[in-house]
Amino acid sequence: MQPLVMKYKDISINDVARVGGKNASLGELFNQLADKKVAIPPGFATTAEAFWLFIDGNQIRGKLNELMGFLDKADYSNLAYIGKQARCLIMNASLPEALTKDVMQEYNHLCGGTYFEVAVRSSATAEDLPEASFAGQHESYLNVLGEERLLLVVQKCFASLYTDRAIKYREDNHFSHDKVALSVGIQKMVRSDKACAGVCFTLEPESGFRNVIHIGGVWGLGENIVQGSVTPDEFLVFKPTLQQGKRAIIQKKLGEKSKTMVYSTSEYSNLNTVNIDTPPDKKEQFVLTDEEITRIAKWAQLIEDHYQRPMDIEWAKDGITGELYIVQARPETIHAQKDPALVKEYQLEKKGVLLAEGEAVGSKITTGIARLLRTPADADKLQKDEIVVTEITSPDWDPILKKAAAIITDKGGRTSHASIVARELGVPAVVGTGNATQMINDGEQITVSCCEGKTGFIYKGELKYREITHDFSNMKMPAKTQAMLIVGDPEKAFSLSFYPNNGVGLMRIEFIITHFVQVHPMALVKFNELNDQAAKDAIELLTHHYPDKEQYFVDKLAQGIATIAAAFYPKDVIVRMSDFKTNEYANLIGGAQFEPEEENPMLGFRGASRYYNDRYRQGFRLECEAIKTVRNVMGLTNVIVMIPFCRTVEEGRQVIEVMKANGLNREMDPSLEVYVMAEIPSNVLLAEQFAEIFDGFSIGSNDLTQLTLGIDRDSAIVSSLFSEQNDAAKQMMAMVIKKARAAGKKIGLCGQAPSDFPEFAQFLVQQGIDSISFNADALLKGIENIIKAEVKPMAMVP
């Protein structure tokens, strides 16, 4: 006779048919990774044989099959009735004596004679397969104590094989109802109610980028993050530098974590858990230390390596012992089945009136009728391809969401139930809006846009958009000239990494400073000297969880740079230090006090001249600290530093000395390279001398053209004269390319013209330029122009 229960130590991944994917995976990890210090709570599982013994011993197999035969498979109009009847059949049956005996024996053995709380989880025998996750379809019970309670919960797990959502899921995935059994896992309870819990993906869940580990966490039980009822903390860890022993945490995002789920202590409550308000100090505290983030990431990497596929993992921290544990691990099923060479791009043709915004799930755009639903009981109100707008979703919503064109929720984050379902269905979602149910009217026509980075937007009305499919599988790259990207927004970096490219030729840090830092660096350095009280209040609000306000700037800038550097690692990422003009810097919070008013900021206090000047020297120090953190601490040594608007050779030397004083010393770190922008005629005329100071050049075609022709490109009156293809501008470019090559230095160009004008690309290739950098929307055309230029006979060049 086959066993009715099995200890985790006796279970392997080959036992999916016997104990389901969830239990098989836990047994596999318990046995295979224990020697690598991956902590799995001990436990045991009932088998499929136990389930069939229960079903047949109570003679209900035929009745269940008969019920399923009555299911309306067209509209599922009787799904709720059929599901309820099936569950009643199971709950009115009796557990076989042999099964009861074996479960109690293993429970006693697990507890060592003194009963403690256990977690009881359902694991279907078809569950957690790569092609069908089954995640969340069946019930789990936490904090179960005592024999009577345990046996009742085991039977409830059996009954959950026939939840409405599980029945519908099997129908959608073509599983025969009478071929799926239910195994129950009984595991020592991790007291995360007194600490924290969360989820972990061994890829970036939006783009599918494989080189990072995404960790989300909340205070208390993990149900809050799974259900999406709170916004969690989020952490990104970069795999290659994690394996090198670096501090590989490239992003840390503090979630509001408004609720903490704990066990109910009331004798009069029928609820096993209760959601309490998170104390204010806990909201401002990350749920994990850097050491704990790193440990979970290392475990996740070991689990992925063991299974040789991306994984979806749940972790928990015991608040009594302080120990971390892995409590579930299943294959990631969304991106694992996608072809990374096929990239769909969505672009809004125009924007409308903004109704709400939140975290974007996916990158699509859709339009449709908004349907406000309060509970799954409102299912009949939703028509196919309408957009669900609700406060929060749970697994009970699954049959309804199958009809939705998009999902919008007030609560939740990227790892919430709504987010997971949206990815599975391939529809866009905007979660954690806070107020969508108040701002959007039932029956209103809206547009949901998730193509604008990590923030998703809901616009009023039906807006026009474009859908473009790129197939990069057979994309040919230029033979000699590198095609690189111009990138500024870290939120788009992982998606852009799938485009054919040779790295990032220009990363502008101004976008990060404007959108993520928001504060003038000198206003942080000299916070106590600020005159503007409104600015002080705004800075306090942004930096209140940073005792050291300067560190706020360093962390935000470093994380933005690191995200882009990680996305393209190990390819070069050339990071241009700040090149705001004084009027632009003054617009940052607290900036007006530190910026002079200039008649022509384009030619004034900008670029290199700021870095050694007392007005900004300490601000540049913070920029250098961010670069040091990215390169030395996080290990992203593919970052190359570039100095903009360096007017004289002596100024170049001064900047190098300031960098050295701030810890960016090429003598101490030979892998560090420092480039200079070639955007002023003096850079061209004295290129040989600049080449003695810097490791490479990047032609800034816009500034070089305007300064060669004496044109302010912001002036509408003379802007028609501006052209990079003017012979004078081209001669300047040809000259600096020739001089750079003679000096053995790399030289590239950043700009739109080589994609717009094939003849300009031909000119640059003829001169022997090393690389050309494009904005993402111009990259493919630019590559095409470079390839044509490389094969075109030289004699045909005009």
C-alpha cells in the first residue's frame, strides 16, 4: 500500500504526482539545499493516495463527477452553486481512520511531544507546473494548533479543490477534474506575525529581465503582500555582482505598509488573523536589513540554479527566533514562456485628462468601459473587455478577471494578486492608485496606459495609441561601429536592455535628479542655512527617513545609475555628470538660493566649471560619492564617467584633481575611465591635449553645432539655420574623430541626426567613429543606417 503521509525529508521533485508541486518543491529544497544553509521549516504532507482514499471511502467520486457534468461551461452561470455543492459533499464526509492516525502520528513527531502551531497548505497534484501555476487556487491555513483543529483544516483543504476559482482554473487549463488530487502540507509555523514576510522573484517581474532578484516585504504575515492590501517595501539585487561578493542591492524602495496582519487573540473572533494599523515608526523602517536582503537573494539564486529556471518564492522571518526561512518555491510561469527577442512597444499618440495613477503592471495600453465592482458578487455587471476598477482583488476574483481588458485597484503593489493575475492574462493593470474608485465613474470610457515607465496612468476618454512589434531574434548589428543607447529613465532600463545594443553611450543623470532626488544637492549640504521655509519643509518630507540628508542624494542617484548600469552589464554605460544650466538647477527644491541669475545660461555656469567652484564643489562631491557607491560598493565597474562642457585643458585637469580628492582616482583604480564631451570648438582644436587627460571623447553634436555656427538652438528666429550637416560642423566632427583616433582614444557621438539622415551616418562611419548613440525610438533606424554605411563603397561617399 502506498503511504498516506510523507515527511519532507523523504520527498523530492519527482513526487509531484504524489504530493503536488508545492510540497514536492519544499521536499526537494529541504533535502537538496540544506547543506547550503537554505532554511526550510520541517514538515510532512498527505499524499494523493490519502485524498483518493478519503473520496472513495466516502463514495463521493461519482457524485463529484456528476456535479461537474452539470457545470455550465459556456457562461459559468451555475459555477457558484456547483462549487458550493461539491465542497459540501467533501465537508460532510469523514476522514478515514488510517489517515487520521498517520496525520496525528506525524504531527506528534514534528512537534516532539509538545504541540506548536503549524501552517497547513494545499498542494494540487497538477499544481506549480511550469505551464500552469495553480497559485492561489486552493486554501491555506496558518497558526493551526491541536489535533482537532488540524484534522478539520486538512478536510477544508481537501474541499478547497472545488473552490469556484479552482474549478474555473482547471476548465481554462484543460485539466480533468477527476484527475487532480489534493495533497496537504503541514509545516512548522514561522512566526512572521511578530516580524515580516514577503515574496521573491528571480527576475524583474515587469520586464522579465533575468539578471536581478526582486524582493518584496511587509510587516506581519505575508497575506497582505499576496492580496495586495498594502504597498510593500521593494528591493532589487543584481545577480552577477552578488556572486562576486559585492553589496549588490541596486534599489531599495520604502513602501507605506499601512497594515500589519497578525493572529487574532480574541476568544470571540471567528477570524484566525486580523489586520492592525502599522505603527508610524515601522512604516518608516525597511522590513529587512541589507544583510537579510542579501541572504534571501543568495538563497533565491541557489534555488534558481537548482531548478535551472526563474522562480517565484515566498519567505518569512520568525519574530521569536529572528531566523529567515523559505516557505514556498514554484516556477515563475509568465516570463518563462515568453520569447525575449519579441518585444511589443506601445505609444500614446496624445495624452488626455488624468484621472488616477499608480504602479504599472506590464507595458500595454488599452481603452474601454470602466466597471466599478465592490466584490466578486458583482460579477454579472462586468461585460467582456471592460475594465475592472475596484479596491482590492483576491483569488475569489479570478473567474471574473478573465473577462477584463485591464485591472485597476486602489490598493496593492507589483506582487499583489491583481498584478500576478494581470501578468498571467497579459492585460495591463494599474495598482495602488489610492483613489481610482473615487476618481473613475462606473460606465465611463477610459484609457489605461502602462507604457510610460513604472507609473501607470488612467486617462479620461478613448485615446489613440500605436502598437509596434519588434523581432530581435535575427537582428544584425553593425560590424565595426557600435550602436549604443541614450538613456535617462531607470524605470525603462530593463525593458530597453532587450533592444539590440552595444551599451549606453550617454546616460544623463539630470532625469534621476529631477524625478527621484528632486532637491538641489547644495540645499542638502547646507540645509541648516536655507532661507526658504517652504523648501525646508519639502526637503524634510522627502528625507525624513534619512538622518544624513546628503546620503539621501547619494542613495537616490546611486540607485538610479546602478539600475541602468545593471540592465546593460557588462556593456559600457557612459554616465555624464550633471549638466544642468543655472535656470534648470534653480527649479530644483531649494535651488534658487544657490544659483546665480544669468543672461545666457547655455553659455554660463554649467558643466565642468561647476565641479571645482565653491558654489557647487560640495554638490559635485555627492555626485562622485554616488559613482563610487555604484562602482566600488555595488560592483558595477562597467560605469564610465563623462565630464560635460569642459572649456579648457586646465579646467579638465582641475576636474580630474577634484575627482581624485573625492575618491575617483584612476591611479588607485585602473579600471576607472573618464571621458570628456567634445561639444565646444576648443575641445576639437586642442583634442590632442584633452586626450592626455581623458580616456575618451563623446561628440555632443547639438552643442558643437550651435557653438560652431554661433546659433542659440533655443531661439525660434534662427533655429532654421541649425544643422549638424553644415559643412563647418562636419569639419569640426571629422577633425576631432581624426585626432582621437591618432591618440588611440575611443570616440562616439550622441544625437538624432544619424538615424534621421543616412548620409550623416555614412559620413561618421567614413571618418572612423567608434560608436553612435541613439534614443530608443531611433535605435533601429540608426542601426539600419550604420549597416548601410559600413557596406557602401567608399568611392560613393559624397
